[in-house]
Amino acid sequence: MKTICSLLCLAAAFAVSADITLYNDTFKRKAPGKSKAWRMINTRNYADLENNALVLKEDKRYITNATIIRGEQPFGGKFLFTIEKTDPGSYKMGILLRGNDQKDSFLYSEPQQGKGRYEVILPRGARRIELVLEGKGQYKDAKFVRLVDNTCHLEAYPAYQLVKGEPEKVTFKLFRNEKEVPGAEIKTDGLEAAYPESGATVRAYVEKGDPAPFDAVAQKIKLEKPVSILYIGDSLTHFDIGHNHVDKVGYFLNKFNPGKAKVWNYACGGDEIQRIVERLNGKKSGRWGFRYDDIWNHTYDWAIVFLGHNDTKASSKDNYKIAVIPPEKQRVLYEELIKKLQAKGIKRIILMSSSSSNFEVCKANSDKLKRVHNRFGDPVHQEAFNEVLKELAKKHGLEYMDLYTPMKARPDKAKLLKATDGVHLSPEGHDFVALETLKYLSTTNK
């Protein structure tokens, strides 16, 4: 089974990018005070900031007060923590790992003096990482990065499975400069794999469920030749990467067309069309600035663009009347995106509508806020957004996939969305989007 290359999830992105800085603090502040970023463990005693330095006043264990790395971090991930102690005395550096089992474990360096350097390979997957310091004194220039040889990446075969019974055995392969490395000493931990020398990691997913509804549609799709599919989107396509709607589509395309579909997921949480165009133009600001670094290292036959919720949010200061990306601006930016995709030789471009929201939840969340804020999910703005997509698809001879209408009509729509925000997809929501995508591809097979 051909792998599904969701290379830009947080865990896998680093396998194709240069080293990524995850935390960087020089402790330079305008005035002395408490550092809300560091506290003595199991207390509310915060470290001090004095003379542009972090000051630990006791030989106790201090940790970062907020999670440095959010989301699942892979077994075998390779990290480097550096800091400098500016006064005499030894100290220890470390990291705190919280696993999916909620259990914590600490990993420590040898005693350090002056400039400290602690390189660590994660012995297990983690859902939270925090930095640790132990040693009275003053510190400057704290930095935490993930180390990766960007010539290497790992692939899982298959990367995702939805099965009722026993899953297919997962195998892993290492590639260097896009060529397989036979006999590589790949370390594995269940469905996770790592090549510690390079920092490359990958994780496969197996979900138990009923594949029959997907099979019934996917078997109608006949791919005469291999296709490479680019996904561009926001958090609805980025969240749960590795086992979200993109991965399901890729899995079922390959199930009935073995080895013919390769899916590249370049979605970024928080994106709207303006941020995407800016990133394609080389702007690297923001949390996901690096995520498009290798987007054009691959060629694509199809592109699927799935946006809408960040584009259609509206501010309370305007009484929610104006979307952050109003239709006239959306039209100009999509024109630029379409031009860029076509210039890269992408022959099939599918503009997906926004998904329908649970606006009652969006409004209830908004009504609780007293400060200026953005509200998501207003059907008025979403439907205006979708009308522009229809117009552009017709103008440029592209395809428009209407996800909004069937989702809005579902009597159980609330189940498809996270109850906390009414926008992001639940597991059932990912199933819905995947199945609708397969239905669309089965009736527009090219």
C-alpha cells in the first residue's frame, strides 16, 4: 500500500525542514520583575528577571510555566536545549515529558557550567514538553530547537488504515535525498518509527471502524495513472493530521488503486487565503512560517483548497457585519492563488466550499466575551464566501465542491463538529468530509 505523505503535521514537518526553533528567550525586559514563563515546580513561585537575565534564587527545580511544545511529539524526536549561566556554579538542564498516558518523566543533562548544551532523543512519544533548570544563579539566552537532517525522511506503509478486523502490518522505510536507504537501522515503538541519526520520525495510524460506506464509493474511482494531490487548508485540515479527512481520502483512493495516490497535506492552523498567498510569496512570519519551505519540491496533478472559517470570522467592533476577508478581497487573493497553482502545472484545481458551522455554539461563545473579539461561523458570511468560489470556478474552468449544503442539511450536524467551538471537525466530521470528497471524486472522475 502506498504511503500517504502528510508531511506537514507538526511531528513530520521537521523531517523535511531545517532545524526549527521552538523556544527562544533572551530575557531582555524593560523593567525587572517576575518571569511568568518560569516557575518552581509544583508552586506558584515564579523566577525573577533582573539585568536582562533569568534569576533562580533557590537550588530547586524550575520549569517553563507554559507548554513549550503543544500537540503530539514523536518517539525518536531529536531536540537541543541551550542556555548560558552567567555566574559561577554548576546547574542541570532537562525536559519534562508528559505522555498520552498522562504520566510525567524528567530527562536530565550532566552537570553544566557556563554555556550549557543538552541534546536529547525522546525515548517515547509525548503530548507535552517543558524545559527544566535546576541551579541557583543567573541565566541568559535560552533556546530549544528540534534537530533534523533535512535530506532524510521516513515513510510508513500504510500510513493510515480504517479497518473492522485485523490491520495490515505497517512497515517503515528511510529515504535520503528521495532515494530509499536499504538496511537502515530504523528504531520502532509500536506504530512510531525514528531514525535517530537524522532526527527523522513518522507515525502510522490504525483506526477501528466500518470501512463499508467508504469502500462502496471509493471502488467507483478508477485512477488510470498515478496522481499527486496537494491539500491547502486551515485547522480543519491540519488538526488530527495523520488520521483526519485527508488521510482517509488517501487511504481509500489507494485501497482500490494501489500505489496510485500520493497526498501531500500542507494545511496550517489559523490560515485564511491572505496568509496562504503571503506564505507562497515568501513571507515566513508566524507560527507556521516554515511550513511551505519544501512545498514546490514536489509536483502535483491536483490541488484541493479547503478554507473559509478564518476568512469569514467577523469582529465585534463592527457588530460582526464585515468578514475579515470580505468578498472583494477574497476574490483578488484567490485569483492570485489560482494563478500560482496553474503556473506550477497543476491541471485539476478543486475549490471546496467552507463547511457549515454550528452557529449556535459560535454565538454562545461570542456572547460570553466582553472585550473586542472575532466571531466564527456566521452563515451569512460563509455563504457569501462560497458564492465567490463558485464564481471563480466558473470563470477559470475549475471545479467547485459543495460541502456546505449537504453538511447544513444533516439533522445530526452538531455531531460532526466539536461541541466546544462549533467549527472544528469531530472524528465523525472527518469521516463526513472524507466520504463527501470520495463521492465527489467518484462522480467527477478524471
